[in-house]
Amino acid sequence: MKGRDLLILAAVLLVIGFALADSLRSDETRVEVRPTTTEPSAESTTTTAAEDDDLGEASFPRVNGAPGSIVLAEAGTCAIREFDLPTGLEYPNVVERSTCDLWAPPVTAKVAVGIAEPLGDAVPFRFLDLSRLGRDLGSSEAAFGILVWSQDGQRAAWCNRHLEGIDLELGGDRRMLEGGDCPAAYTPDGEVATVQGDQLYVEGRPTLRASGVITYVHFATYGAADSVAVIVEGRRIERYDRRHLEDRLELTDALDLPERYEGLLPEFSPENCSAAFPVGDRIRVLNLGCSYPERARLSDQGFPGQVAAWSEIGDWLAVGSPTDLTFYNLASRHFDPVRWPIGVAEIVWRRS
């Protein structure tokens, strides 16, 4: 989910403070994942299989050379839809209504979808399997709208409205995170990373110390480098690479953000070499110091839109706006963008 950037960054700072205040947490054990058969409140937005004949049957121009599929929350209707990129065809199982809040892993057909207006600072959501919409996967609330997925799409982690951290294997075991910290990300190996001030921990192990309070974390998912990118206090990006002989993370690149980028959440490229920021009505790509030349030249170029997603290896960028979705081949100087006439509020690029 990429919306409400300033709110989320402020919320993460609040979570860090809340983690130090045990009085804000109840000592009771609660059921964190409620059955999807729970009756929704009167103001809730239901998530059901689509009945509109137009949904689940759309066809758009092929995006030749682009792998995988795109999952999106359609602007206006907030329907959750998925499209195969090599063919441009829509998958048949569609969630007809949501709140436009969408969290999806890079693989599998699983998603988490907003189902009701926020309860204070928590967003009610439901887990769904787009290949089996009748399957009961549970529901809960995500504090400040923050939910993270493991790379294999089998686990999700979040803090509930009581700021209790949860790590769930969908359809399997659930555990409460110790230490009173909310999950910030999964590592590529499926471990939960948390933040305490300027320090990043992985399953309780100190991993790195940044130059200030960490407000966002992204682990690289592609490339030779074992890297972590963090946003520091909403104003600076720091990129750390692992030195395997010494088994430690070392700061390799740092970038103080221009003022108009401060407080925004970017979409990091798979190898943490670029960051796509929603600045006004355009997506702008910043080079973090290791982008290949074709992508680095985009630093001063903007793409019309408000949400973005990278392909698996970062050679494509999908950019969505309330009126259209456009695919850019960043590895080619002579490629015309492919435009689809569908507005998007949220977008996730799945691997093939």
C-alpha cells in the first residue's frame, strides 16, 4: 500500500514511541485473526467476487517483454483486479469492492484487502486468495495501514490496533512478536525485521544502526548485493551492503532528499539502486548511487502518475494514475510506453 505517505511516516514514529510504553498494551490474549465469516459493521465495505460482466474479462494491449502480472485497486470502484502482462488478459477472479487499500506479495495469488473505514488509526482488512475467493483466510486490523509480506507470499506481519505484533503463516501458525515491536519488513530469508529508534533488528538480533530514527525499511530482492535501504526521519536514504567476509552491513550510499521529497514513501527498486517517489502528480526516480546508466538518466525525468511498481529485476516501471496505467521499459532507449486505459489507486507487480 502506498497511499497516505505523510500519515504513515508519522505513524511509524509513533509506533516506535509506543513500543517503549508498555502501558499502551493490554495484558490480555486476544484473537488476532478473526474468521472471514465475522459479520461486518454497517459502514464496512464488503469484499465479494465480482458480478459485473465487465470485471474479470477485460483485455488490454500486450506488454511484450514484461514478465509476471499486475494486481491493482481500480480507481473509483476500488475493485481488486489482476492482469497477465505478456497477454494483457485479466484473470477471472475479481474482488468487486474494497476500500482501495491493497497489500500483495510478489508471488502467489494471496492479497490483503481493506474492508472498512479505519478504526482509529487501524485499517480493517481481510486476507483473500484470488485463485479461491471462497477460501477463509481471516481478517484483522493493521495499525496505521502497515502490513508486510514475506517474499514467498506465505507469511504476513502487522501490528493490530492494540500495537501487538503478529507474524502469520496464512492457513497455518500464528505467533505474537516478542519485545513489543511492530514489523517493518521481512528479510529475503523470511525473518521479521523490526525497528527501535535508529537500530534495525532481525528476529531480535541487532543488524544495523542508521544515522537517525528509521522510518522505513526495504531489503533487496534481486542482484548480487545483500543490501538494505532505510529512510531516516523521512529526510534521508541510506543504503547498506553486507560485507560477507566480515558478516556485517556497511553504509555504501547515502542521499539527503530534496525538500519536496521529504515525508514521502518511495517504491525502491529490487536491488535498492533507485527509488521512485510520488511527487505531486508525477513519479520521479532518484538514483541511489548504483543504478545502471539507462535508469540513472531518469533522475530528472518524471512520469505522469501517483503510484508505481517495479518489475522483478527492475528493468520495467509501471506507473498508475486515476485515468491510466503505463508501462515503461527502462532498459531500452527506443521503447514506446504501453498505456492501458484503466485508473489505479494502488498497484503491485507480481513475479512470473
